[in-house]
Amino acid sequence: MVTNDPELYRMLRLLRSHGIEHASERLTHQDAAFESGAPNPWYYEQQVLGFNYRMSDLQAALGLSQLGKLEAFTARRRSIAQRYDAIFEKLPHLVIPQSAPADRARSAHHLYTVRVDFAALKTTRKRFMERLADDGVGSQVHYVPVHHHPLHRAPGSVGTHAFPIADLHYGECLSLPLHQGLTDEEVGRVIDAVERAVGEPC
């Protein structure tokens, strides 16, 4: 994108990626975006109906070449997920969704998401994420439910409390690092950080 108009640049960036805004100063729902005056690290908003214009031809060619490695990538992801599962299923106030063995074995584990009862751990999701980050472990929330985004909260749209199950999941979900490139040592570091965060009030 080439323009000398800052507002046009901002709108083009939104349209390029599903109309999603991450900049804390431009978020509409400040109560959801901030906690104790600081931005929540996972929060974003879909503010307009955008597109997915982020992949170039070069990236598409690279994607095709990677398909030959898909089976190896998937096997590694499943191996990491099994290692996580073995530890995390024993931790208090932490639940592994889709926990049926047949489902776990079939999944490619694009994400590794757990549900955490933050209140029972006497913490908030933000503080829990910060605790992990202090140990060098990133985390994210997938996803802010569609009906919470400004685009879908316009007059006449569904109410923000219309989907209680989605809201329940959103209130507890947290995605942990899972990538076929993670080493066994890095996987162990994630496990150790989660165990510490669960075991120590944040």
C-alpha cells in the first residue's frame, strides 16, 4: 500500500485483513479491551467487513511446496499435543476441550487450546498470560466471538448475550504454543510455565 493519507492507510489495512483492528487506541469497546488501565493482550475487534488480501503469489507457491511435508508436520503436532495432554489433564481448574481420544488422534492440532477457570485460580486471564510471558511462553485467545465485534453489534443485530455457550468458552479459553518446529526442550518449557501459573496465584 502506498498513500500519504493516514486515514486511508488505516482503512486499507483494515480491509486487507477481515476489518480487524488491534491498535488499543482505536478499539471501540474499551471495557473489553482494557483491564486496570492496560490493554488486554488478546483483544481485537472486527470493525468493518473486510477481506483476506494478505497472501502473495510467492507465499502461495511456498504453501504448495509445504504440502509435501504435511504428514510429518501433523505427526509432530500430534506428538506435542499428546505430551501436553498427559500433563495438563492432571492440573486443577484446567480442561482440555475435545478430549475424546479418537478426536485427539484425528486432529491436526492447528491450535492447542485449553479452558482455564481463572476465577478458581484467583487470577484473571490477563494476569495468567502475563505470568506465562514472564517465563518466556506466549499465549493467545482464539477467538473473540463474532457477536462481540462492532461490525456485528450494529442496531438490529443480535444481542451480545445471545450466545451463552460461545461466551462461556471465550471467558475461559487460552491457546498455548504448538508448532511442528518446537523442540522437546521448548515443549518442556511451556509445560513448566503452565504448571507454575496454575500452581501459583497470579
